[in-house]
Amino acid sequence: RNSEDNKYVEEFVSSILKEYPDFRPRRHPELNFDFESGSWTEDKSPVTKEELLERDFEELVELLDDYEGDKWDGPSRMGLLITFSNCVKDNPLWAKSIVKDSYERLKEREDVWDYFFRGLENAELNVREYIQFFEMFMEMC
């Protein structure tokens, strides 16, 4: 298809253009759509990082446990979890203060803990602080 001296391809394209004059070769003709022309929307949180940090503990746990949102339009659970992860990353003392009390209520919510540890992984902690977190988790388990 890319060879300019291929007579067969040239004749074939000419026959298509006679019948369909608006035809234009596509970059990926095997695809029904082209990812390059689409757009991606980011996950939105129902609350800002500041609002999440200021939440009453009970409201925070309830939100993390119950909120589902809309996967396709508007705020989503994924957006909430990303915001939660950023709160953990930027405020490890806050994270430490909520982890013990929230563990029992949220232990079945694997996504919450996945994003908790993502935030913790990206936090700027020294080795001793990481060890303290892990010792705390070992006591809870």
C-alpha cells in the first residue's frame, strides 16, 4: 500500500476514487476509529483535597466507603480515590491519624487501601517514618 510503484495498488485506489470521489486514505484503515482524534476526560472528585482533609472522621469514612459517583460523567469514585491518595501523600500525619480508626470499617474496601498506599509510596517520608507506618499496620492485622 505504501509503495508508489505498485501498479496494482494504484489501479485499485483509482477504481475506488472513481466510485467514491470523497474517499481519502486513512492512517489506520483497519480501525473503525482513531485514538488520535479522541479526547480523554480526567476523573473528577466530588470533593477537593482541602475539603477531604477538613471532613469529620465519620463523614470521611462514610464517603470512602459508600461513594460511587458516575464512571462516565461528573465526579467519580476514581476521582475521589485519587484525591484521597494525594491527601495521604501531602499529609502523612493526617493519614496516620485516620488509619487506625478507619481500618475496621474500610478493610473490605481494597481500592481505598490501594490508593492509601499509592499516596504513602509517593510521600516524602524518611525510613523511620515508613517503618512506623508499617509497624502500625502490622499491629492492626
